[in-house]
Amino acid sequence: MASASSRSSTPAFLKPTRESLSDILMTLQEREQQRRLAAQRARLFRGTAATHAGGKAAQCDGKEEVDGSGGDWFSVAAGTQPDNVNKNRYADIIAYDRTRIVRPREEGSPLDGSSSGYVNASLVREPDLVLDEDTLPRQWWVAAQAPIASTIHDFLSLLLHPPSSPSCSRALPPIQLVVQLTPLVEGRRSKCHPYFPDQVGDTALVQPSSSSTQERGIWIRLESKEEKDGARESKLRLGYEGDERGRQVTHLEYLGWRDHGVPESAPHLLRFIQRVHALNRRLTTEDGVTSGSASSQRSPILLHCSAGVGRTGTFIAISSLLPLLELEARGPLEARPSKVDFHPLGPYPLETILRADGRRESSADFVGATIDGLRDQRTTMAQTSEQVAWVYECLREAWRTGLYRSPQ
């Protein structure tokens, strides 16, 4: 039987007119082009000297403190240093200095901004759209490129220490869950270098790519794997050489999402998203990090596809908007002025860009604003127009089926 919410009218912000959707796609594209130009200007005028940008360290509530120029918001100085260029799987997908994950030292303290601290991964928080944290909790993510052969040690080190980034001055819990959205090979092209064994019980040892480092190798063992509901769940244990116990993390690989495209089934992806959050909540609670009542203290989820932007950004956008549908089911939502005092591109036109089908009522464009907010933190999130449009489609299906409800 259909739920009451599935029988009610689809929220206006999920049914833009064709003209409005075209305007949204154009606005998102223009703002992303401005970010790219800002990054190029930062490289031209600042060179590679500044590896940490954005003025003072940002607070974890998303209210960054920056200087008035805005020139450092989209700087990619660290990722374009000569020693780091080859650490990027794709030359045009580079982590912003302001939100990049700083690869940790073995003993757990973050490195400085030198080239050895770079990994192509970004600390991303679901954008603040409507309500306070208690009403609309927002998950932290580590959005990363899939490792290449020379960055496997860097990638695995992220699982041995809590994530650290200039964009967050507060200590975050360690990662408990890794979600992979790409196969290892797609269209005869390598999309992700394997970073753990494929046979249960096998252990691999990964040495640092640089012979100059004093860090130990990292061992990783596949303890179990199970495939069900179109996803492969693996239990991994890893640690530094000499640490026999290590720590366990869970790995989920979603099957059936082609590169630059959209999943084959919206309900299937929605159920997988519910599974991801239910599992992360359980793992975080079992690890003793939090009582489970405050999502701001749930462990960040490490999410990657190949570049860590297209499928990754689409997934995060849908995930972050599902709780908004729960609130919408209780009553129509209204936009609220942004709390950010300064933005180098100016605010996203949240309240003026969208006209809805049906009665053609006006509505705040929560979807476009979410994607734009994610792109502020990592380049080209939800990379293609097809993926942006599919976020609306997937959320309409979530509303129709009731698959927006938080997993218990």
C-alpha cells in the first residue's frame, strides 16, 4: 500500500519546469566555470607557495572565515606542486586547498602543507540549507578519487587516522565505512587500482611510494565478503607493519552505475543509501565514538568513484536531501537567508531560479543549492547535466515510494 506521503502532492522544488531546469543547469555551469577561473587566477598570482588557503581555519559549522578577496577559496596550490601532479588520477580534478584532506603522519598528527601531505580527497559536509543541526543533521564525507598504484599507501593511511582538513578545526571521528561506486575496470579502462586482496584471508603489504619517507608499510587483509542486493560488503583489517591487531573497517561496493551516467534503478540506489547510513550509524556506535544521537559526531564516510566527483557528488546530493523530504512530509519548507556573510561568487539564487510544474508555483531550489554547495567544497560534484537532472528524478521517486525515511 502506498504511504500517505506518496499519495500527497510532490513538493514544488522537485518538479521544475523544463525552462527552469535549463536555467538551473546553466547557472550551475556558469558558477563552476567561475570556480575554475578563480583556481587558474590563484595559480597564476600565488604560484605554489600557498598550500593552505582561505584565511583563518574554518569552523565545523560551515561558516568559513576568509579574506575579502575570495581568491583563495578555489586555490589548488598543493595539488599542482611538481611532486603532487602525478598523484592526481585526472589532471583537471584537483582537491581545493581549503577543503583538502591532509594526509596524516603515522603517529597521527597531521603533516604541514608540504607536498608529502597531499592526497586527492576532500572533506565535504552536506550543505546547510534550511534548519539548524538538531533539526536537519548533516553528514561529513571524505570525497576521494580512486587510488592509483602510487597512491594506495596514501589512501589507506586515511583509514588509520581521523580525517584532518584546513576546513575543519575540530577533531572528527575516524572513518568506519568506505563506499565504492566504480568497478576496478570499466570500458577496458582502469578506474580504480585494487587496494585490498580479493580472496578472503589474504593479506597485502603496501609500501610508501617515496623511498625518502620514514613511514612503515601498511598491511591490509580481507576478512570476509558477501554480495547481496546489488552490493558487495567486505570486512577489512589494516594497520602499520609491526601492529598485529590493526583496526577493522567495512567496505561497500555498489554495483551497476556506469561512469558519467546514472544508476539503473532509483529505488535500488535509495535503498542502498539507507543501508549506508544505517551501517555507518551502527559502526560508529559500536566503536564508542558517539551515542548515535548526534550525526555531527557520526564517523565521516569515505566515498569514491573514479575521479571522486561525478557519481560521488550525485550520491552525496541525493543523500543530503532525503532528510529534507522527511521534513517536507510534515509541512512545506521555506527558504532561509544564507548565514554565510561572504561568497566569492555571490549567493546561489535559491529563491528566484525555480518555477514548478503543475500550478507553476514558485519554490526555493534546494537541489541546485545543494549541488552548488558541494561544488564549493570539491570541483564538479554531480559532474554532468544528466546527473544533476537525475537528482530531481531520484528524489521524486523517493517521495513517491516513501524511501526517504531514515533507517532505524
